[in-house]
Amino acid sequence: MKFFDAHCHLQFPQYDQDRDGVLTRMKDGRVGGVVIGTDLETSKRGVELARTQDFLWASVGLHPNDNIDEIFDEQAFEQLAQDPKVVAIGECGLDYFRSGGTLEEKTAQQKRFEKQIALAHKVKKTLIIHCRNAHDDVLSILKNSQIEIPVVIHFFTGSAELAQKYLDLGCHLSFPGPITYTDMYDESIRIAPPNKILAETDAPFAAPVPFRGKRNEPAFVEYVVNKIAQVKNLQVREISAQIILNSQRVFNIEPKQA
């Protein structure tokens, strides 16, 4: 394996016409990845897809507001999480940008998030957190939850001050494509210890330069890693190897599998 994409959505309909080609480019580029569910149905499809490839794994969870009317079915998600291809719970968390304008909405999101934290502990798998405009509440919930599992902050594009708060809690920061077209997040990358960094595409969204504005795919994680290497003044192969090691440790993936 040469690169690892910690967060992609290959089961989404954006790939229905050419999914095989996307997977071939991953294989040719020696890119591994975790296929992330956002509700029960996409979680099931993610697991099914991961079963077909030895370089894919899956995460199952309920996004804070992508499917806001879905009730978190703990039993169904727990059963799905037993699959050996499932390495994490999520993406879950809080998003007050798209909903959460009322106290009732925020409370509902928080309860959904707390149930998934409990499930992650129960099945002893990593927690993948989505957070937008809600960092204070996410940090508070994490501090009060006595976290004993690895935690990944998905799509981290926050300040160095915010990065340090998550790092102080032992979280891993997963950097996405937008770091390639701005220097706004360079300081967050600089302060993050190499062993706490992951790279992701969030494909099909948020493609890095030189593909900005186009559909993203896991093979493009190389450009994210290149930017991390540049900011940290490290060789690409050095930081890529570290990110792979981090991914294996965080997601409990055996090196021989990766």
C-alpha cells in the first residue's frame, strides 16, 4: 500500500456509472480506504462493497443530518458492526450548519451522537466524527464520555487552536482536499504530530487541486498527502508511510492485510 484514504463514500450514486474504474485506479495506485456510511442503508452498501476488495474497509453510522428523520437503530447497527470488514462507527457527530438551529434540533443530534459513542465503545471500534459549527459541544461531549477508543475528527479544517484541543483529548485529525487550495490550515498541520495525522478525500466531495470542482475519488488522496508533506517539510514517502501506519493502528488493520 502506498496511500490510505481514511474517509470516502464509494457506495454513493455518483459512482454508479464507473465504480469499477474508480476501484481499478485505487488498486493501480496502491490506495487503501475506508468506505463510510451515513445512514443504515449506505452503511450496508459500504460493507457490501468493502467485502469485494482486499484494500477496502467500512464504517457504519448515522450522520447528524443527512437523514434527519431516521431513528438510530442500535440493534441493526450493532449487528452490522460485527462484520470483520467494519473498522469504525460513523460518520456521526453534530452539524449545526445545516440543521440545529433550535434547541430541540441540537438535543436530538446530541442524543444520536451519544448513542453512537456508546455503540463504538460496546463493539470496541474507532469513532469517526463529523462536526460543523458545533465544536464546543463535540468537545464537551467527548470530555464527558470517558472515551476509551480511537477518535478520528473527519474533514478537519479548523484553526491550530481548535486542532490542539482535539489533540489534547487524544484525537486523530483527518485532513481533506481543501488543504491543497489554501494555506489557512497549514498551522494546524504543522502542530499535529505525525502519528496523529490521517488523510482523506471525502469522495465524491471536495476534490483537491488539480481536480477542484470535479468529482473526487480515493486515488486523489495522494495530493492531500503531498500537501501535508510540503507543510511539514517531510518527504512524501515518509509522511505517507506514517499515515499508513496511523491508519492501520487507528482502524486495527493488520499490516499484512494492508
